[in-house]
Amino acid sequence: MPGEPALTHRREANHFRPHATSFLLLLATSVFFLATVARAQSGEQDRAASIQQALSRIEAKRYEDALVIFRRLSEQNPEDLEARIWVARILSWQGEYVHAEESYQQILARVPENLEAELGLIDLWSWQGQYDRATEGLLRLRARDSKNTEVLLRLGKLARWQHRRAEALVYYREVLALDPDHQEAREAIEALLAVKAYRIESGYFLEEFDLLSNTNGFFIEFLHRNRERLTLLARFQWQIKFDENNARFVGGLTYRVLDRTWIRGEIAWAPTGDRVIANQDYTGEVTQGLGPKVAVGVGYRFLNFRDAKVQVITGLLDCHPRDNLHLYFRYTPARTRFDLLDQAVWNQGGWVRLVWDANQRLSPYVYFAVGAENFAGLSAEKLGRFAGKTYGGGAEIRLPRHQGIRLGYYYQNRTQARHEQGLGASYFVEF
């Protein structure tokens, strides 16, 4: 029939049109999928490169640069827990404790029981001296996994910082039982066991003055430590100073009342005939730790010379910016009254000392002091009016078998072009 072929052709075209559409949809979907995969792979490669870059900044101690990178990653993807944990961790290293804690808490609200965030939060509390809170958190983690060496190691550190030596040894030994090659736990045990209960030290000292005769002397000292809570001191010193023989006996104790509160008392006595050293010397001091790295305190000292009485007020600050770096500040205004003159005057002074534990064998230190005296008459030291700056240094050298040597030297510049210098050396053994 006329026209039939044309109708057939149209039907065939209509029959094949859905198949063409499906093919085009499949092709478009495939292209979209491949493009998505390519973008994901490219994004993952960019993220990995960014993380590597940030870690290299951390290794170089460029924490602020690393923080910028991790913040960018966490903003791009709020589900990137690794980046968010690094943000909180770096903030805590920088002392931004409030913001760091907020970051950790936000992570734990989204992913409860995230171990890295929990440990980071506990470290944060520990560094702020919140020991009870940190210990409670660690004990919860230990109940959840009793064989986690990171948890046990932190429990050991907290016990050690709180002077609970026996408890710290238990935790460190648990770590070694699980991981015999754990270097930090092994070194911590060695350090704890290295602290002996008794020490005897003996030494010699020399002082040279440019206007008076030199001082020579020696001392012997006995020290007893009772589990880092009580320290007892006994010392005998003999010297020739300004052509006068002097003997001095010293007794003292230091006692830890609470975890971070220390009380120190010391009494020194010399024969009443001595004129150039105090016949009685009494010292009292209270120190309060504000955390594992800072302590402040006050002290009072009374020196009764034959011809004068001296009262010294002390303000002190101890800082430990790193485990092997220790900084000590002392401000020591003093009031001196001479019996014959019946007059009193205040004098100012102070000193700072920096100690560096270079390694297990060597601890060098440097020292600087400044002071001034302005008396109406002679001072108890018979040196008159002066101001001086003192520079000093030395080291403690620890030998095998719990022995050691201490060496020290100082030089003092005084007014009127006068000077003084001194040196000392001693040997000690612990048992």
C-alpha cells in the first residue's frame, strides 16, 4: 500500500529512540562518576600533601604555620577528625588551654570515645596541674582497655609528678611487661631507681678579696630523703676568713605538706666569739607549686652577728619551661641594724640561676646576682659601703655508681674598683 513503508520507518524510529536515550544517560552518568572519582582522588592527594607539609612544619617547631594548614583542612571538611585533633593539640602546645579544651570537647561530642581526643584532653589537664581530673580520666580509659600502654604511661607520669614513686614504678613496669622495648618507660624506671635515700658530700672552697686576706674552708654534709616527702640536712663547715677561724653547724628539713606545697626550715649555729659570720642563722620558707612547671614562695631569714642583726625577706619564683631546663629567681631585700650605732637600713638584692640538665651525667648552670649596701658604718662583713654584681657558673657531673662532682666559680665586681672571686669543688656519693 502506498505510504506503508514510510509508516513502518517511523515506527522503527520510535521503537529505537528510548534505547538511544538510555545510552546517553549511561554515558553521562559514567562521565560524571569518573569525574567525581578523579576529583576525590585529587582532593585526597591534596589533603595528604597538606598534612605532610604541616607535619614538616611541626618538626621544625613552626607550630603557627602548621596550625593554619590544619585549620584550613578542618574547615574544608568538618568530618576530618585527624585535622581537628591536630588543631586542638597545637593549641594546647601553645598554651591556649581554653580553646584547645573546647576543640577536644567538640570532637568527643561528635565521636564519643575517640581515644586520641581523650588522651589529648587528659594531657591538657595534666599540663595545667589538674592531676585529679587527669587521673580520673585515665582510670576510666584503663577500665576500658587495661593493656593500653599510652594510658599506663600517662598514669606513671602523673604519679611521678605527684611524688608517688612506688605507684609510678608499678605503672611503668606494666608498660614494660606489655612492651619490653618501650624506651620512655625504661628510662623513667632508671631515673626513679637512681634517686637514693642518703647522700654524703665533702668539699673545699676558696674566696679571694682584693682588699683583705683570702678565705679557705671545707665542709661535710649529710642528706637524707624519705620518698620525696621529707628531706633532712646536717652540715659542718670550717673556714679561715679575715684571719679568723670559724666553725659552723647547720641542720635543716624540707617537708612536702600537700602534692605541691613545701615547707623548709634551717638553723645554723657558730661560736659566739666569731665576728665575721652569723652566730645564729634561722631560715623559714614556704613554696607553692602552681602546676608542674611553676612554683612561687616566700621566705624569712634572721642572721644574728656579734655586732649586727640582719633580717632578709625572700620572694621566689621557680620555672621549669622544659623537663631539662630550670630557672630560679630570688628577690632578697634585707634590713640590717648595728648594735653600737642603733641604726637600721634596708638594702636591696636578688639573684637568678639557670640550670640545664644536658644529659644524665652533666648539669651545667649559670648564675647572676646583684646587691647594694649603704651603711652609716661598717657592715658585718667589714667591707663598708658597696654595690656589686656577681657572675658565676659551674656544673654537677654525675659519675657511675651514684657518685658525682660539683664545681663552681663566681666573680664579683664592686664599687671603688674592688672585686671578689671564689671557687669550690666537692665530691658526693649516694646510697
